[in-house]
Amino acid sequence: DTEVTQTPKHLVMGMTNKKSLKCEQHMGHRAMYWYKQKAKKPPELMFVYSYEKLSINESVPSRFSPECPNSSLLNLHLHALQPEDSALYLCASSQTVGRTQETQYFGPGTRLLVL
Amino acid sequence: SQQGEEDPQALSIQEGENATMNCSYKTSINNLQWYRQNSGRGLVHLILIRSNEREKHSGRLRVTLDTSKKSSSLLITASRAADTASYFCATDFGSARQLTFGSGTQLTVLP
């Protein structure tokens, strides 16, 4: 199974809502990532988890809160978002986060719209 | 900040033609990868080339790497309409433990 799944596919939320994005992989990968991608732009790294521990936080606002409950699951909790946070949120995984970066496997993304 | 810049930004060709995309980067790398993204979907890994390699093939894909010029190219031969997508290079450099994506090339293959 070389699949990374993400739910929901689409999400519309108001600025006062709290919602969560979910990501799951069963490839035994020990590194998982959250990216944000605006239209016609490359993905931008938000967070990296290595062995269920947060190893990189790219100065993301606190209204985004990641969580890694176990080695297969990655969540992104959203609270008090702004309209400019509307984007495609991509989850990815790789075998490890080592000295050199390996192939990353991406989920299909969650298209988020903040009203 | 972006490590890689790609050109052209957009490329439109006829089915059966070859498509070449270029990626330039700024600092020494451990490896360089190419990914494809269909509209609004996740990215799919195409090929990884390490800093000590100069050329790599995978099916209709050919990737070259010139570390002296800090550049890479992706050649898709005998293109098909299904190759229509955005193509991104991604570099792994230093001890960053992360990938940094280039600006991307939007390829359109006309039937």
C-alpha cells in the first residue's frame, strides 16, 4: 500500500470555527509532513514530524496546530483562521528524515476555503 | 525562500513532441527530485537524482544534473495528453532535512 489518504477532500469554514484535517499512511514511514499550497505556487513546508515528534515548524501561526497521535496518523487542527489561509493542504510521508531527503509520498490534499 | 527556479513557467506542445523543463538552484544539494501535480491534486514523485549522478532514465523520462551549473533538466519524450500537469523540481540541500520546491512548469500537451 503506497497510499497517503487525507480527509476531508474539501472544507469550508468560518473564521470562528474549529476544524481538523486528517492524514493517514500505512507504509511504515516514520516522517510525515504538512504543506500549504496556494494556486499556481509550489508547496510550502509547514511542519515535519519525525518518529512522532515535531522536528520542524516553519514559523507557522499558532492558529495551525499539528498533532501526530501515532506513526500512521497526522492531524492539523485549525482555529480562528483567516481568509488568506484558504489553500490546498497537502500531507506527505517518507521513510525517515535523515541526512538526505528521500522520496516523499503525497496525499490528494484538502481544499480549504475560509469565509 | 525558493531554492529552485524553473523555466519555462508554461509550455504548450503537441502530442508526440518532446518536452524539456529546466530547474536552477542556488546552493549545493544532496539530491534533486522531480514531481508531477495534476490540477488541484497531490504530487507524484517521478525521479530522484543524487548529486554524484549526471543522468537518469525512467520510462519516457530523462533527467540530467549539472552540479557545476547548479541546474537540472527533465525531458519527457513522445508526450501524451495525459502528461498535462505541473512539474516541480525539489532540492534537498545541506542539513535542512526537508525538500524545497521550485516554482514549477505548467505543461500542456495538446491532442
